[in-house]
Amino acid sequence: MISRVLFASVLLTAVALISACSGQPSGQSSDSGSTMLQGSGSTFVQPLMVKWASEYGTLNPTIKIDYQSTGSGAGIKAIQNKTSAFGASDVAMSDKDLAAAKGGEIVHVPVVLGAVVLTYNLPGVDKPLRLTPEVISDIFLGKITKWSDPKLKTDNPDVKFPDTPIMPVYRADGSGTSDIFTDFLSKTVPEWKEKIGRTKNPQLPKGVGIGGKGNEGVMGQVKQNPNSIGYVELTFAKANNLPAALIKNKAGQFIEPGSESVSKAAAGAVANMPEDLRFELTNSDGEGAYPISGMVFVLVYKNQEDPKKGKALVDFLWWITHEGTEYVVDLHYAPLPKELVTKVEQKIGSIASGGQPLRK
């Protein structure tokens, strides 16, 4: 019995020594030397990121990309703590967030544009609703509590609203989608700015609404509960065959969310973007611009400790912002404007390992 235990102990020690001496880089799997890139963050971009990972993996079988839809707040924490190769967020990191990063300077790489929409489950209503920022604010502040409220009828005279209570649904986790939604309302409704403000974690008045985790959670609550309304990324509403409201923009137009109207929002913002590319698209100028538009950033360290993983990451970023754009519109996102792609190329080109650029 003792000899068997001793033999097992020696065998385990030998296996551990072989593994320790194998030189296997962190994040690289043992099957044929393939490289694993772990990503984490935005649920907003999750449907597209899954598509990108699949298509890129087909073209590059030795690169494995695992993306976890954890929310923008979690994605920022993951890159700060170096627990993932890249984070994804619908909101740019703050100066405070950047200062907390454990691996040095972080580069923001915009990869795609999208719309945050107000989707709803309203039996008997088959037309897209027209909503103003003030009405949206009043619903989520608990000031408009019934679908039959006169303020809703004003902009929807042809809709026969039921006299039923409204159930608002909000994000219960740290969310870039919430940041886009609350940023829009903070720019357009003084009362919202004063009471809630721009935030990834909106604290609605007590007793107002129910929460859902991730875009998936909010979408699930809206789909399951008649008379509800919530904010999600457009792809989730489309995938669940639920409507998306037309939203009144800065020019006074009620705009349908879609790739074209989101691109128009971006066109009005590109000229004034800062060098680090940390900016937002909400309430953008321009005719036909959808006002609750957002952008997804991939967050990466400018200095990559592992040159092999760093090269794989840089090549993936280049692909998704170039060849990978062919999958964007079909999933109800919008591609980056050409002027922004040029700036993105410069950012990707700045990522290096040991002082050597990884994109050559």
C-alpha cells in the first residue's frame, strides 16, 4: 500500500515537472500549439463577437477566441486585472479606470457601432411607437405609470393604448448599454441628469421597474411580461421579434434604429473625436441620426508581454475592423466610418511587444 502511494506521488511530481518545463505560454493550449485569446465584457457586442470568433477561427485554425458576455463593467475589470487578453466595453474607460490598470497603458480600439433601443411587449399594438426623451425619462422615473397616459398619446395619435400599468425593465449589472441610455437622457432631460445622471448602474426610484442581467436578461423580462418596456441592443430585439421604438433626435425627427441611422450619428461625431478615441455618439447632430447610438471599444494593453499572443490579438483586431465588417449589417450593427477606420489602424499599429510593433 505504501509503495503504491509512493509511486503515485513520484508519478504526479514527474508530471508536474514536465508541465512546468514545457515552456507552454499562459493562454496557449496544448493541442497543436494553438493560441487562446480570452475576451470578456460587453453583452451589446456578444452576438457579433461570437460570429467574428467563429469566422476568424475557420480562417485561422490555430487561433482560439473565447468571448464571455459579462457586461462592460466586468470587461473593464478583467483588462485592469489582466485576467483576459482583451476587454470589450460600450463605454470608454475613465481616467480613474485607466489609472487602476495593472499592465500599463491601455489602448481603446473602436470596433463597431450599434443602437440601444426601447423595445416593448404591448399586446394589440402593432406599430412602432414614437417616443421623446422626456417620455422615456418619465417612464423610468415612475412618473408615467400607464400606457394610456396622455403624454404617450400625443406623439402616437393612431395607437390605441391599453389602460394597463407599464413595467419598466432596466439593467441590473454594470453596463455600457446603461451608460449609453443614461448618457442620452442626461443630455436631453434636466430632471434625469439631476436625479439619475450618466451611469453604468442606474438607481431608479424605489419600486420602479424590475432588473435584468445583461441584454439577454432585460430582453427575457420584456418578452415574458406583457405591458413591459426595456432598453437593449437592437440585435436582441430583432432576434426576439419585438418592436423597437422610433426616438426623437436632436433635429426633432423620430428616427428608426438601424445601421444607416447609426452611421449618420457617427458621421456627426468623428470630426471632433479626441486622439485617444474615447468619445460617445449619443444625441449626435445631423439629419437622420439615431440618438441612442453607441460604440464598442476593445480594450488592450499597448505593451503585450507575450509576443505570440500579442501578435494573434493584433491580427484579430485588424481583421474584425476590415474583413470582418461584412458580418456587421446582417446582425443589425453599423460599420465604422472610413475616417475612423484610419485612426483605428494607427491605434492597432501602436500595440507592441518588447518595443517592437506587432502589426508589420
